Amino acid sequence: MNILFITYHDFSSNSAIQIHNFANTLVKIGNKCCVAVPTNKESVKECIGDDIRYTPLNYTDLDKTKLFPDGNGPDIIHAWTPRENVRKQCMILLKKFICKLVIHLEDNEDLLLENALATSIESLKKNPSKKLNRLIPDTLSHPFFYKDFINRADGITVIMDKLTEFIPQDKEYLILWPGVDKSRFNPGTGNDDLKKELGLNKNELVLCYTGNVHGSNAKEVRSLYLAVALLNREGIPARLIRTGKDFTNFLGDNPEWAHKYSIEMGFIHHEKIADLLNITDCLIQPGKPDLFNEYRLPSKLPEFFIMGKPVILPKTNVGRFIQNHQEGLLLEKGDALDIVYKIKLIMADKDLNDRLSQGGHHFALKMFDLDTNTKKLNAFYKTILNSQKNNETSMSGHTPDNSQVYVNSILDDELSYATVRDFCDSIENFKDLCSLNGDLKNVQRPWIVKTIISNFPKGSKLLEIGAGEPKVADYLNKRGYNVTVIDPYNGDGNGPTEFDYFKKCYPNIRIIKNHFELCADLLKNESFDCIYSISVLEHVPDRQIPEIFSEIRQLLTPAGFSIHCIDHVLLGNGAEGHLAKLQIIANENDKLSELDSTITKLSNDVETYFLSAEGHLFWKGQVPYDKFPFRRVVSINIIKNWGNMLF
């Protein structure tokens, strides 16, 4: 497999360390891997070392057509978090390559955003879309876009089971704990030379915290510094070795009270962390159960446990899986006094110290084994790829999947009409969709499909209004789109009534029997990338059209589009009423000013696709011709970008 990891920061981040371990091991078992970071791909050697078996890339390198040695693109894109810079890169690549998308979740993204911007998600969502987009930094997740991004994924990996709350129902997922590199992190004897180099005294209790401090963990890391200060105040000499960067002033304007008991090393190479852990007496992950800690797995914990030192940690995330007093020692309140009390317990009880050291090491061997966890990930990738093959094998008919013919187009607001040129193209590439009816749908159905597959990646959420027999929905569903259909199936507008039959024939499509405008409560927690209709709006009473478009606006994502094909009687019986209705529809889509010129253009265009005499005969049926005379009918096509910000 060709596997492309895309992450939100360079190789100095803890996430990049986890990706490095997985990518190196995936290559060892026969895969090819690339790891893309926003900039500074050279940091891989600076931060990690020389054992690099994958290809590091900058985002700018992703413009290349050939990313892998075999000259092909990725089979799997693994987006490491749904943050904006990662999401944007993935959206570009999904149009460029036919591949599967897997998204990794490692945090409560909403909470990170709230902490970073010091406001609630609810308040953020009230901002106009353009202002909201300016507020969200690329290194955090957009409150609307990241959920839509997750909906597009073919599979999800989560670092902690609690994160499954954010996974859409029936989505493939894997709980993926990181693996620790045992060749680098292994228990050893304390290095007296390193202690001397750091200025540590023999009688001092040595603690170590390896990690950055930001708005979400500032209070808990401060509690660790306070605990060290309290130990010294009580006559227990203690020093804290601290590595990592500070992104917030968590110690106050005068941090001397803390720094006189700490050794501040800043950012150091990952390969040097093990030496520091080997000279410590106890390793502490501060914190308590809360909305931040419940959803994450602190990246330092696998390394803490494997080193064979007593580990103190909160009763959340990894702490929920250990045996207390056997594999680790759980904090109760998680404050400085609690930390001090637990340290004293370990200092006073050698048996407890030894038991925690051995138990924690064995816990790491079992839960953080890199080879085992990578094999699980590799098997998950294969499951995702096999589901694609099975889906393609099950496609009905013999029409080839010509999605690649229609890529990289720019979807924008448009008022247009069906043409013979487009119909001829559809006959060549979507023949089955062009022969389902003897009417305008023969040109409308393939046009809708081509518009969607050329602008929305597989996995996008679509909603079809008034599908009748859901042929287009079925076609898109079998090509990886998530399609919902809403139709009353009551015979209105000569539509079908065979709801039960369609449910049986199309079991993989979600079909809702109802009028679209009555589904607000049913769909209130959902959003769609595209809502479309084919030969439906001309049958809707004039008074209901504004209501329908109001509902469309509510259900679309902030970057969502609606696409509609409308049968329009240009000349003949009913032309006046059709024009009045079309004006209402055009007005709801901000296209009224373009309508007259569009109608003039199609009236004089030799390539305009008109309903044929055979199509008229099909609809006339047994009705006498005088009661149903021929009319000149065209398809008006409307594309509306409701957010004006496509991806």
C-alpha cells in the first residue's frame, strides 16, 4: 500500500513522533509511506534522528503527481487530526487521486478551539461565515468543517475510546494506541554523569515532565510545579526536569518560585528523552478527569510506562485501563497536594515502588507494543480498501465508473440550461443514466452526477429531494457517496407511490417518506454537502418554494451547494405559469437578474436540448393530443453556492 500521512505541525510535535513510529514500522512490513508536514520537513532529522524509512514532505511537495516510488499516488490518506491545514490539503488531494481517506482523532477538538479562542463553540457559531473563517487558525479545527470532514472519511482512528462519540454511526473505526520505540526507550541504570551535568545532587528526588504547555493543560502542569515546591518546603529535596515549549504564561509574571526547583531544558531532540527518564525516580502525568483529559492519551505516557519507573497519573484516559497500585498510582483530585501525597507513598514503600515499576513496564509491553499496534493499523487499512473493492464489484449494470473524467472543475453559482453537447458526452460515459426515461431526465440525471463527482469527494453527504425511484442516488451511493432521499411517494406530479418496493430494491440508501419541507425536526442535527433535485421544483406550489429553500439553507454545511434541474415550459400550454414559478425559484437563488438573458440565450442556441416528440408522446400516454398538445420544454439548471467558500 502507498500510505500518505498528513499532519498539522512539523516533526517537533508529539503527534509527529507517533506518526514516525507507525510509518517506519509500516515500511518494515512492506508498505511505502510519506509523511507531510506544513513546512520544515528537515526537522525530521533534527527532532527524531536518522532512522527514517519513509519520505518526509512539505505541503508544497504534495503538488507533485508522483509521490511514491512506483509513480502512483496514495492508496490511503491518513489525516492526522481534522484541523484546518490538514483538512484543506486532503480536500485538494481527494480531487487529484482515487484513494481512501482515514482521519485520526486525538483530542476533543471543540474544547481545544474554545480554550485557544477563550469563547464557547456556541458563540463562535453565531458569527457570519466569513468572519468565523477568519477567526479559526489553520492549526485548529473549524467548528463546522471538521465534522463534515469526518463524515467524508472512509474510516476513523481514535487514540482514546471516548472519541468514538464524534464518529458518525456505521463508520468504520479503530481504537489506535500509539506504540513506543523499544530500541530507544528501554529501562537502564541512572547516568551519574548526566546528573552531574544537570547539577543534580545525589539526595534529590528527581522528577521529569516532557511536554509542551498550552491553554488546555496549563493548570495541571502548574500543579506539578507547585507539588515540587511543596516537597522542598516540607524538607524533601526535589527537582523537576522539564522539556518542551511554553505557549502560555502558566507560572505567573514572577516564575522564580517554580524555576528554583526546576531544570528548564526547553525543546530537545526526541532521542535524548530516554536518557532523562532513566535518571528520574518517579514520573508524573498531572491532571484530573475533565473534558480535556477524557478524550486524549498524553503522548509521554507510553514512554513513562516502558521505562520501568513508578508512574503517577490521573483517573482518566490511560488511568482507566491500569490496575491501581499495581501498574500505576492514580491521583484522586489531581491537585498539588494529591501529587505530593502520592509521591510520599512511593518514597515510603519500597515494595510499592518496585511493584509499580515492574507492573507499569509490563503494561507498556502489552498496550504500547509498536509492532502489534502497527499490524492492527495495517489490517484496518486493508479493511477500508477491501470495502472499496467490494463496493465496486457490487455495482449493478455495466456502465464504467468514469469519475476521473470529471475532476478539478470549479463549482460556482450558475444559471444554465441543458445542451445537446452535454447529452452526447453523457451518452458516451453514462449511457445507463441516459436511457431510463424518454424525457428530460435523460439529460438531467447524468448532468447532476457529473456535477457532483467532479466537485465533491467520495464520502460527501448528499440529499436528493423527490427522487422517485432513486436511480441517481443509487449510482452515487455505489461510488462512495452518502446519499439520503426524501420523497412523499404519494403520486404528486405523476410521481411514484412504490415506497416499500424501493426500500426493498435499494437497501443501502436511506429513504425518508415525507415532504422535504416537513423534515426539519428529523434532520435538525444533520448537515449535507450538497442538496439536489431532478425535475421536482416545477411541481411544487408557488407558496412552498420559499419554505423549501429556507430548509435547504438550514441543512447545508457552511460550504454547501444546492443543484437543481427544472423542467420549464418555454412555449405552449402553461408557459406563463411556468415562467412565474421559475421567477420565484430564480429569486430564491439570487438568479432573477440573470433569468431573462438566459432564456433569450437558450431560445436562440442551436445546442439547447429540448424535449423531443418521442418524449412528449411518452408523457401524453392515452390522453388525446388536443388535450395534451406538444410544448417546447427545456431543462433549467441552477447551482447555488450558499456559503460562497468551497472547501
